[in-house]
Amino acid sequence: MATPALQDMQVGDSIPALQLPAISRTTLALYAGASGDHNPIHIDIDFARSAGLDDVFAHGMLSAAYVGRLVTDWAGQQRLRRLHLRFTGITRVHDAPLCTGRVVERFTHGGELRLRLQLQCVNQTGDVKILGEAVVAAL
């Protein structure tokens, strides 16, 4: 079933999900290079183990970027009015993030029709990694 146009979305409607491939060490290295965040907890297994962890884990902002991509792939960057995210769990190597969202409110602000979305990012077993909301212009 096709997703309705933004202006036709109703409370309870879901936006198209974004399923990402499993996060690999290569993913983390590439993100570290692109973001400039070379914190060794994310890319150096020996450092992670010395900190009491079993392995490195993904940068929180990598997962946040995936959630942002969920919204902008659907609505476009120009329509994004607000994005608020809360980290609720660590995304580990080999986790396959699934980002989803649904409309929880339709409202008008300054004459502009807007949609409030409830967002989440979970791994392949359903463990929640990020919760949040976005507001997008529907027209």
C-alpha cells in the first residue's frame, strides 16, 4: 500500500520504515572519518575491553543520523521543522537498525499544516535504541 501524500497523512499513519544493514567495524571506521569523532571506544576493541566492554559500539550520532534520514527521506529536508531524540540503549556491532515513525498529531502553526511524528530506532531483536519526535511541514 502506498504512503499517502504528506498533507493527507492522518494520526496513526506510519511513514515508510528505514531498515539499515548490520553495523560493521567498517561502518564505524567510515563514520569516525566522516564525523571527525575518533573516540577509541567506537573503533578500538582493545580500548573498549580496557574500559570493561566486550566490544566497540556505534556512535550515538550515527544512529541519530539514521533516524534523521528516516524523516528526510520521506518528507525532505526542507520540511523538517524539529527533531528531538533521546538515546535509550547502545547500538552494538552487528545490530541492524530499523527506524520507524508514525503520525501522532496534525496541527497548524503560523498558517502551516504540520505533522508531529513519534520516532524510534530498534535493533533486530526489537531493543529500543532511540526514541524521539519530529515535526514536519505537510504543505
